Amino acid sequence: MKSTCSTLTPRRIADYCDLRLAPLLTPDEVSTLRECLADLLERNEYPPYRGSSLDLKALADQLGMDASRLAHVRSSLQPIFDAVARAAVEPSPSPKHTRVSAP
């Protein structure tokens, strides 16, 4: 069973963006990426990949950003997009069943 502390949440995405991406990108770019990541997570959708790497051109086109700006920070983008990809393929936890004893 997966630990709840390793579960990716919109809050953890925001924290990552603030810590790792904010020093490298403009506030608008960080906000756009944060919204994209949270949306992918919410829809349980796989990010744009080409092979095992993030497809920066597809991502840039999707977000209306410059692909060269994203290429400049690829090493900081890859880990959070990888986390979203892992979250998209992980099975959702099944609800715990409680036994009801017969009277």
C-alpha cells in the first residue's frame, strides 16, 4: 500500500514550483506551470512525453510558452512532471471495507 506522505497533491506541486521553479522563471510562467500540473493531476492525465523525457515543444505549445525557456529549465521540470506521470498510472486506493457482524 502506498504511503500517504508520498501522495502527490496540488499543495505539493505548488511547494515544488515555489521552491524549484520560481527562482528560474517569471511569476506568470510559474503560475501557468503550476496550474497545468495541478490540472493534469486532477484529471489523472499523463503529461506530454516523447520517449522517457518531457516533450517540451508539445508542453510549450499547450501552455503558450516559449519552448527555449522550458528547455533552459528542463532539469527542474522533469522531476515534477515525472511525479505527475507516476500519479496518473498508480491505481487509486480502494476504500476500506468494514465488516458488519450479524446480530
